[in-house]
Amino acid sequence: MGLIYLDNSASTPLCGAAVEAMRDAVGVFANPASVHAAGAEAFALLERARADILDCAGAGRDYRLVFCGSGSEANNLALLGTLRSGKHFPSKKVIITDSEHPSVSACAERAEKEGFETVRIPTRGGKLDLDELRRALSGGAALVSLMLVNNETGALYDVASAAAAVRELSPGTLVHCDAVQGFMREKLPFGSADMISVSAHKIGGPKGIGALFVSESVFTRKALTPVIYGGGQEYGLRSGTSNTLYAAGFAAAVRETKEQIAADPGALSRLGLYARERITAAGCRINAPEKGVPYIVSVTLPGIKSQVMLGFLSAKGICVSAGSACSSKNRRLSGSLLAFGLSPADADCTVRVSLSARNTEKEIDALAAALAEGCEKLVKIRK
């Protein structure tokens, strides 16, 4: 069968539309900031890509799109750019969840060194604790940053309700949403969040480009300052020569993803359900959030450490992961899994299967057979 790739939350293969768009854009080599005909051509390509992404994502007229080098950079711009803006905040409090991506949690830790206080809202069982959020908003906050989809458990957080609580209890507080794992699959919280981070390589686009949707109200308040300084590109928020090649690939991937979903809206849901049934039958436990997405499956093995099973599966040409690819090599227990409610022992025995529209039931069958074999053989070795 060849390589079976089931680690799409880490990255996805370039889709055909992105490859074609980038091939066509190779000849558009000029700097889009240059004031000559070649520069104007590059600028037009960049702005078409920007407009296509805004349109396909359903952002409307109330948001601008700021291209960044990655989803992590978009998160850094949203958090540190807001907190360093020098604007008046209701308080020096930053509110995040206890299961954020490292690019958000590390920014919060950096902010603590700059005089801010971080409050982490529980997400046990994959549910955002809105009562705790309301308590944390007492006295106001500078920023609330909440992920839309957890990259390890697949939990889908109620960001819209959380943002409504912020508007009610602390109207001056900005709301950011890390939507990297939900982009083009889940409804983005436009109208609720002031800033939304996304990335290209999770949906068949190139690595090395992400974006931050920024509401017009943020620009009006001048509540966001750059973290990269220079020529003032991207509305003055992200300096550096614009990556027209990757922007073209990004927009093409967004368009293709939208077309795929329109053609068969239930494809990933059916595949996710099938994967859960087959994996459970193989003797593994699914960590099911109260409300989750179908394309991320958290699997706890029967007493087998995740790294051991990863090696076993990899030898069979099957690619899954033990959690976030951004921090998988530090060999620490996953904070997201512990926050979900897993014991340290179970967290150390948990892998993540993440699906895309390219995956098939035959690939899931091969995974399930390999898991069943691995559970039998590896348990015997451990004993």
C-alpha cells in the first residue's frame, strides 16, 4: 500500500492546486513593494491571494488579513503585539486555556516576565470551563486567547460563548483565537474574536506561511503593534518582503479545500467515525471530548508507551504522532492530555491519529490491524 500518512494535524502534503498556483507564480519574482510594472504584478498577485482567503474563510468586510511566516508567528503577533501596544488595559491579566499550543502558552510565559499575570482556564474532558472564565474576568483582562480546536485531543471549544462572556464582563478586552487546527473545517469565530490565527500547511498549502485575521476595530484602537520591524509591510504589522509565491499556494489550497468540502461535506465525519470504530476494535481506548472534531483521534494504548508504538507503526510505513509536532521531541508529558484528565501513565501511552480528505478506509483498516498486532506483541515484550 505504500506510506500511510495519518499525521495531518502536524502537516499535510501540498495539494494539486497549491502546486499549480506556485508553479505559475514562480515567474512573478519582483518585490510587491516596488513601484514599477514588475512590482505591480507581484502586488496584484499578493492582493488576489489575500482577497481569496478572506472571501473563502467568510471573514466579511470587518477583517483584514495579515500574512505571517507561520501560525506560530501569527499567535506571537496577536499576543505579544497586543500586550506591547502600550494601550490602556482593564488589567494586566492574560487569560488562556490550560491546553494551548506552545506558541500561545510560551507567549503568555514571556508576558509574565513583562509584568502580566496569566490565568489558565480548565478544559477537563475537552470542555472549556465558562464559569471559570467568568470568574477570571473579574476586574477585567488585557487579552483572552482561546484555541478553537485542540491539536492533540480534537476538542472543539465554544469560543463564541467565551467571547460573549468577555464582551459582557470586560468590554475593553481583546479576544484572540488560535484556529490553526480548525481552519477551513470549522466555523471561525468572526464577529466574536478580534484576531484569528491560521496556517497554510494544515490544509494542503506550503509550510512557511500563516496569517492573522485582524478586525477593523483593532486597527481603529491601534491596539496591535508589530513584533517584527522593518519596512512596514502588511499594514505595518509584519515587516519583511512579502512571500508572493507562498501566498499564491496558500490561497489555492484554501480554494481547493472549500471546493472539496462543498462536494462532500460529510466525508471527514464518516472517516472519523470509521476510524474510531476500528481503533476501538483493535483494543485501544478513544479519548472522546464532550464536543470534538472528527479528524483528530486521541488514542490511549493498553500499557504501551507512545514512543514504542510509534516506532512499531513507522516500521510498517504508518505515520501517526504522540502529540504536537512542535514539541514532540522534548519527551515531556503532554500538558493538553493531562489537562484533558488523563493520568501521567495514560498520557505517556497516547498517540494521535489525524485525518485528511486524502485518507481512505483501507488505510484505517491497515492502521487498526497494525495497532492490534502491536498491542499483542509489545505487551508481551513489556511483560
